[in-house]
Amino acid sequence: MKYAEKKQILFLIMTVLCGVAMVLFGYFPIAWQKRVIRQTLQRQSMTAEQVQSSIEQSALLERRIAELEPLTRRFEHYVPQSSGFASFWQQIAELMTSHDLQNQQVRPGVESRYDDFNIVSLDIQGCGTLPKIFDFIRSLEQMDRLVRIEQMELTNDKDMTGLLTFSAKAQVFYRTPTNNKAG
């Protein structure tokens, strides 16, 4: 083999080796970095979408909180932190008197606890005409305290004079001073 042929073969081998080196040390690392960058961009895109979704949900929650704020104040008003039952029972008795109901009885029952509330059951009894009894019930709804009527029984008198005797089981709620939650 001649020296010129050996030089050409050596040149060809060197060219091939340079090409292989460029592929190994140039193209593959760049292709790998490109792949990693694409994956990073996809993750960032997904994170950005999640952040955007969270921002939208946060705005909706803030609006909902603003809408519920008056209800919270109303709740705190209707379910006070102390029982204050002596004055409350007096208010019920005055309501019954103002609606011309006779044979009035307001008796406290069992006190129980549910979540952050104390519940006192009440037995309310009286006698009057149907419109007066329903007016009394409407007045109970409009009181400054939350009163929930659980059961109500109306009994007609024996002489059918239009007087009804009613017996109601109700519940009254209050929060203890340690319960600072508002619903």
C-alpha cells in the first residue's frame, strides 16, 4: 500500500471518528437536554394551569365568604354564646300572652351537646284558636333566638268551641364561650 493510500484511509478513519465524536459528544447531549427541557416545560405548564385553577377557585371562595358573612353575623345573633334562658322563657311567655293563649306552660327539658352547640329542649303548651296559635309560631320564628319546633300536637276541645290545646316540643341553641366558631 502506498503512502498516499494510507493517508487517505487514515483521513477517512479520522473523519469517521470525528463524526462519531460529534454525534456522541455533541448531538446526544443536546438532544437529551432538549428532552429534559420539554419535560420541564410540560411540568411547568401543568403547574401554571393548577395555579390558575387555584386562583379562580380562591376568587370564588372569597366571593362565597363575602356572601356568607351576613349569615355568619345573623347566626351569631340567633345562637348566642350564653344560654340566657330566664329572659328567653319570659319572652316566650309574653308572646303567648300577647297572642291571647291560655294555660301557658314553658318547661325546659334535657340539655345536650351537638358539635359546637348546646341544645336545650323545651316543652311549650297552651290553649287558643288556630289563627292565634299559628301567629304565636310565626312570632317564635321572628325572635332574636333560633327556636326549632320538632313536634307539635293540636287537640280540639270536647265541646268543639274552636279552642285548641297545643303541645310543642322545641329546641333552643346556644354556644359556650369556649366555642368561638361561627358555623
